[in-house]
Amino acid sequence: MLVAERIIVPLDVPTAADAIALIDQLDEVRFFKVGLELFVSTGPQILSILKDRQKRIFLDLKFHDIPNTVAGACRAAAGYGVDLITIHATAGKNALQAAKAALEAGAEAKRQKPPKLIAITLLTSLNARDLAFDLKIPLELPEYALQMALLAQESGLDGAVCSPQEAQQLRQVCGEEFVLVCPGVRPEWADKGDQKRSLTPASALKAGADYLVIGRPITAATDPAAAFNRICEELA
Ligand SMILES: O=c1ccn([C@@H]2O[C@H](COP(=O)(O)O)[C@@H](O)[C@H]2O)c(=O)[nH]1
């Protein structure tokens, strides 16, 4: 896969018009992420817009609910024809299994290829202090992220969303087939914002990430296409 195809650009903007403006500026980008902000504001319409332009889609709604509810959401989402869908690993094994089964059943009913289901291990906006003092989790952060990834794998999921700082460990333990998607990726020249566990694009790929989610360094740049190309050139 070309390096440019391994970069997923999140469309974290408030309206469909803002999203379309970005998609049009970022002609070279093959893979876009639709998250909570845009999906809540536009609904599935934005997914049709991306599909009409032959883009790959990461639908990052981060489901987190009881098994019956996540299964219902996954059954419905399976009909959108997207490539990746997220659920929090902390929803637990029954919910993860129900979500996976519902995605497959929903996709089959719509004669679609099922999206890959990947689990959020620990949000990249949290650090070891947040984990210990706010969430009261008595595990070291890398161990916690690994346990969440293993829970996802044991539940039949296709991969995990993890910080690039944990990618190497997860790759070693979970194997080559387990899809690792890393947000919190920042070129040296970019502001980290609210990301607390970041690495550069080159380090993240070296650590074993399959896909890098890179948002504001591209989307908030004066020239988003130039920022995207700069990252690709730095990786080449
Ligand atoms: O742990 C996570 C899970 C998801 N995200 C999402 O990735 C992008 C990152 O955007 P940047 O502008 O590059 O910070 C954003 O859509 C998050 O919802 C994450 O950051 N961390």
C-alpha cells in the first residue's frame, strides 16, 4: 500500500459544506474519517458523498453501550458500506461479540462487505496520570492498552485503535493480521493540541501502525493539500 493510502484524514467539521470543501481540497486523500461531530450534524448523507467520490470511509462513532443496543447500531451501520467502524473495548466481551455478529448479519442482509470492527483501547487524549488518578485503573498504561486490545481480539474483532506509543507492543502480541489504527500522530512541526500520547508519522509506521489518523495538522493548515503532501514527502 502506498504511504498516502495509509493516512486517514478526519473530517472534524460542523457541516456537510465544510466537509465537502475539505474533500475537494484534499483530492490526493483516499481515506476519510467521519466522527461524531459530522455524523451528528449531517447523518449518513456525508457517507454517500464520500462513496460517490470513491473514497474509503472510517465511521468512527465509538459505540459504547449494552450488547443489545450496540448490536442494533452495528446492524444499521453495516448497510452504509463503510470500511471501518469503532466500538470501545470497555463495552465488554458480550457487547464486542454482539457488535461483530450484528455487523456481519447486517452486511449480509444488505449484500455488502462487512466493515472491519476495531476497538478503542484507551483514548489518545489520556495519559498515565489520567488513567491512574481519574479513571482509577490500577494497571500501567501500556499493560491496560494491551489488555483492551487482547479483549478485542479474543472477542473476534479485526483490530484496535491505539496510540502510536503502544503500537509496537500490540503488533508484537496481537500479530500481523490485527489492524492497528493510530490517532495522536503529529509531525514535528505540528501542534499536539489535546493529544497526550503522540509520535511522528514515521515513528508510528515504524512501530507497526497500519493506518495513521492525522487531522488538525492537515485540516487546520492554511493549505491542507500542502500539509498532506508534506507529510507524505517526509514519509517517503
Ligand atoms: O483514541 C482516539 C480515538 C480517536 N481519535 C480521533 O482521531 C482524530 C484525531 O484528530 P487530530 O486532529 O489529529 O487530533 C479525531 O477525530 C479523534 O476523534 C483520537 O484522537 N484518539
